[in-house]
Amino acid sequence: MFDEEGRALFHKVSSFYSNYDYDETDSEYSAMIVGQYRYNSDRLFEIAAKYGLIPPIKK
């Protein structure tokens, strides 16, 4: 959904994980861009809302 423009946001959200690793996160994002990742952008928003980075998602 965000292509390369979402990489920085992905790192920002991922940095809340206690075992955050820049290289691993970057690799995961690259895999997500080409469709090799099991989650989609909706999951990113769910995680961001859970940690208060964005308002709760209304379903």
C-alpha cells in the first residue's frame, strides 16, 4: 500500500518491539513490498492503534 514511503513508519512502529533490529525489520519490510509477507497493511494499522500511535480503528 505504501511502497517505499511506508518504510520509515514501519521502522517507527517496529521499534516498540523489545527485540527490534533495524536490519531484520528492513528485510521484513522489503519482503512485504513484494508480497512475501503474511500480513498486509491492515495489520500494521492494528499494531499502530494498539500502541496508541494512531486513533483506534473503527470496524
